[in-house]
Amino acid sequence: MRERKKQATREALRAAALHLALERGPENVRVDDIAEAAGVSPRTYNNYFSSREEAIIAAVTAERASRVAAAVAARPADVSLADAVIDAVIGQYTDPDDHARNALLMITSSPALRACYVDTVTAIEGPLAEAIAERCPDMDQLTAEALAASVGAAAKVAIRQWLQSTSKAASLPGFVVASGSLPDLTRSALMPLAPALDTAANRSRHRQVSPRAIA
Amino acid sequence: MRERKKQATREALRAAALHLALERGPENVRVDDIAEAAGVSPRTYNNYFSSREEAIIAAVTAERASRVAAAVAARPADVSLADAVIDAVIGQYTDPDDHARNALLMITSSPALRACYVDTVTAIEGPLAEAIAERCPDMDQLTAEALAASVGAAAKVAIRQWLQSTSKAASLPGFVVASGSLPDLTRSALMPLAPALDTAANRSRHRQVSPRAIA
DNA sequence: CCAAATTTTTGCGCGCACGCAAGTTTACGT
DNA sequence: ACGTAAACTTGCGTGCGCGCAAAAATTTGG
């Protein structure tokens, strides 16, 4: 099976990238090193990842996107769309995994990694849009995508805030802006979107095509 | 005045980039050409723009961000936040400017330019967040940023859809998915966010700190 | 089991982004 | 007016992303 080997090298690259980055620091690892550690050509690396940071981040992020979609789908049908989505997102960004702990610590200390990590949130938008569309079959597809993108954007704001506050806290231990934990921050950022999610869900439930959309 | 000169070279680079791109096509213009046409060193180009496409896009985008913020601020205080924001955004993306017409046509025909153009929407989030915060002084700042980011994300979805449908229309003239104009598309994508914007605005008007935010 | 067809890997080359350390210009104080 | 400090520009070197075409590997059909 050919697909098997591809996933194998993919994971080999992820693992090698994360290992080397944790070992000598993110700045001191070139893509040639990662490729060599994974036993492939440097050129091959860019067939799998389009930037040096991507492999490192992918080792942590991996299947967040599909898991958040699955989490939305797993919620019982009688809970509101807003609660389903918000809880699903928060659930995926609440990781007590201690391996991920110091990985995230490393990410926070490198601007390039921070940016790349924030960008990975975009990956959830596609699957999330599908999950929303599946839960609300009569909803306009453009609406589903817009809502999913909005959720992703709000989550991005929360993560960005959290990253910057933790980096501030690391450099200036006395000057914390009283910013909460990541789950709390994410919840605060997503709460304002709840009305939009629920009214869109209800509109679709009544099979109305939003009469004001044309006017 | 030193700031004067910087803006001058900035605009010189933008103009040169757009001119060359329209003349010989986006693929056949290197940053050395742009720098030479603007009379500066190639290295200097990257002191102003961080990618080859950025200058071309900036020539079209220019001050969208500040203009959308100004448009929000210009709406009378008695119209709802949702209407103010949505109309402001749509207004900025409705350009009958015929110079911009063929510029956008060029953008649609280059994947790299398309991506860069979509990314520029992010630039409105900061000013938009400020405008929202100014209009609703009692609103949580994180909420303002989350809403602004959501609006930007929804606008991004609309633009992406529009770009891809127009490119499809250009290649396959007979197979149009009946996608509307960009303003209509943008309105459809932003409408679902209206409830979120208005309830957040009303919450802030009553000076409540959203008691469920902590629970 | 071998050969054709498809897919993946690899080497090569180009252009680009950016850190760094000069060199050059502009602003300001005396 | 002059010298100093600050900001901007420039050249250089390095690593990176990727298109392209040849080579290697893997599937498929006979």
C-alpha cells in the first residue's frame, strides 16, 4: 500500500522536526537536518510541508481539525448549535497532555512558530463548516462557511491573546494583565458569536432562505 | 520631514509594481525590476513589503482598512452596530473604479495574487476593532476584537467565493454556479453575524459584563 | 516474471525573504 | 555652522520554497 508509506514519512518528518526543535531550539534546526533525520532528501521535505515551521507545528496540531469536527457531530442533537460548536472548540484546545506542554512553551518563545501555530486554526474551518452543514442540513452553505470562519477567527484572537500574555508573563513576571487560561479566553472570545450561530440554526430549521438577504 | 520621503518611496514602489504587473503580467516581474523602476535597491523593497505580491496588492488595497473604520465611525449613532459594520464593509468592497477593474481581473488570474489579496482582509480587523470599541465604549475589548475578526473572516469567505467563481467563469464560460456580485456575496456572508453584533452591542449598552462569561 | 504506466523521490537552479554590518542621509542640540 | 545621534539605505551571505525534469520505486496488465 502506497498511501501507507506516505503517512509514514509524513510522521517521520513531524517527529524528527519536533525532536530536533526541542533538543537544540527552533532556530538551530534547518530543514536539511530534519530531512536527514527522517532519512529523506531536503527537497522531499517541501513535498510534505511548505515551510520549515509547519512540520514542528503539525507534530502538535496533527488532527485537531478532524477532531473538532467529530466533536461537533458527537454532541446530541438537542443542544444548541452554539453550545455544540463552542464546547467542541474549547475541548480541542484544552490539552493536559504534558508532552504538548513544553512543546507549546517552545512555540511561545519563537515568533515564527507562534505565527505558524496561529495559522493552523484556519485548518479547522473546512471540517467545521461541514459539521455545521451536516447538523443543519437546510442551512445555506455560504452561511455555514461564514460561521465556521468566524469561529476560527474568534479562536485565533483568543490564542493570539494567550500567546502574547504568556510571553509577557515569561519576560516580565510581575506584569501580568490578569489574562485567564486558554480555555477561559477561548470561551470569552466565542461567546459573542453564540447569537449568530443559534439564530442561523433556527432560521435553517424553519427552512427559510432569509428573505432579507436579497433586499 | 522624514516620514514624507518614506511614504513617497512606498507609493513609488506600489505604482511601479502595479504598472509592471499590468504591463508584462504578474509572473514576469521580479522584485529587482520593481526596485529598479522605483529607483531603490532591491534590499530596500523588502524593508517596505515582505513579499513580491504585497506591493501589487497594496496599490489596489491601499487604505481600505482605515476607510472601513472611518465608514463605521461615520454612521449615525442610532443605526444598529450590525448595519453600520456590514454597510461599511460592503461599501469598501464596492468599487466602480475602472482602474481597479482590470487590476482585479489580473489578480483573479494569478493564484499567488489571489491568496495575497484575500490575506489583505485581515488588515481591516485592527481598525475595525477600534471602531467597534469606540462606538460601544462599554464593550469588552476581547469581544470587540473577536467580532472584528469574525467580520473579517466572513468577508474573506465571500471574497474567496467570488474569486473562485469568477475564475471558473473565465475558464468555463458555460458553467457558472449563479454566484452573485461581490457586494451581494459579501452581504450574504455578513448577514448571519448580525445577531452577534447587535446582542453584543446591546449587552455593552446595559453595562453588563456578561455574567455567564465566567461560569 | 517481465514490461508498461503511474507515482514518488531527488537533484538542480532560480528568485525571494531577511539578519547583519557597514555606509549614507536626515534631524537636532549647542 | 558643525558634530553628534538617530534613522534609513545598501550590499552581502544564508537558508528557504518551489518549478522542472530526470531517476527510482511501485503498481498494474499480460
